[in-house]
Amino acid sequence: MTEYLLSLVSDYGAWALGLVTFLSCLALPVPASLAMLAAGGFIAAGELSMPTACLAAFGGACLGDQVGYFAGRRFGAEGLDRLSSRPKRGALLRRAASDLDRKAMSIVYFSRWLVSPLGPYVNVVAGATRVSWKRFTLGDIAGEATWVTIYVGLGFLFAENIGALSDILGNLTGLLAAIAVAAGAAGWLVRAARTNGRRDPA
């Protein structure tokens, strides 16, 4: 699959690159970061235009993020409403939604590139919790611009070592995503304990 998608980028250029980044933002298992590194290599070799490749990758990613956000807003809100039917759980979910809305721009921004494996899920959760579309979109645009700049730029600079670079970046983002999930789970448990303590005093 990876070799096939990279051959599409080689053969169809920016159109294929935009498609790959779009699909990756819907949580489909396509190597978007590797495709952008490869695009940087093709740019270095004179086979792709830098502005065209970057615009295609950026446009595909932003479009995929918007689809995920509105899917969450359309279909995820009902599920969260059902989960909120119990008072204690509802209080936790409302507080989490409030925190996410308040910090939406920074959370969305960093989930585009620093912990990119979490990006598609942040899109859906942001929509489901009714995060402001404006805040989501501003964070999304800044984050995807950073993602594209880093990966296409690194591919351009290290065109002869794309395979090794991809492995390093993949391991790093995977580790950071795991740390972010663990930190989020720990924060959720602490809040749950505090909520239970306030509602059930000794």
C-alpha cells in the first residue's frame, strides 16, 4: 500500500498528495507524512513544484479535518448527550467540553503535527462537543500549515534519507501521542475523583 501511494504521488503529483492527506485526516491508514517527505524529495529533484505540492497537501488536510469536525457535530453529539444523562458523568463531560472549547486552538494546533496520530479523533470530538467552528478552523489552518512545512521541508532537505527520516519521525510522533493520551487519561481520572469527592463528602 505504501509503495503504491508513493507511486501515485510520483505519477500524479499534487493531486495524489492532496488525496493522501485528505484520507489521513479521516483516520484512514495512509502514509501522509511519508508522502509529504517524498514530495519534498521530488521537489528537490525538480519533479514537483514546491508551492503546488504544499498547497495540495495543505488543502487536502484542511478539507479532511472539516469533514471530521462536521461528522462529529452531526453524529457524535447525540452519543455524548446519552453519556451525559447520568449526573456525575454528565458533569465530567460538560467540564471536559468546556476545557476543550476554551483551549481549542492550541489543542487543535498541536494535534495537527506534534501528536498527529490523534488529529482525526480530535476533529470528531471537537465537533461532537460543539467546539466553536471558528476556533477549530483557526487552530487547524495554523497546525496544518506547520505540518506541511515541516514534512515537505525535511523531505526537500534530506531527500536522500527519506526512509530513515520517516522512521524517526514516525516513532517520535507515536511516542508523543501515547504520552498525550496517558496524560489526558490521568487528568480525567483526577477530575472524576474530585467530582466524586465533592458530591460524596465523608
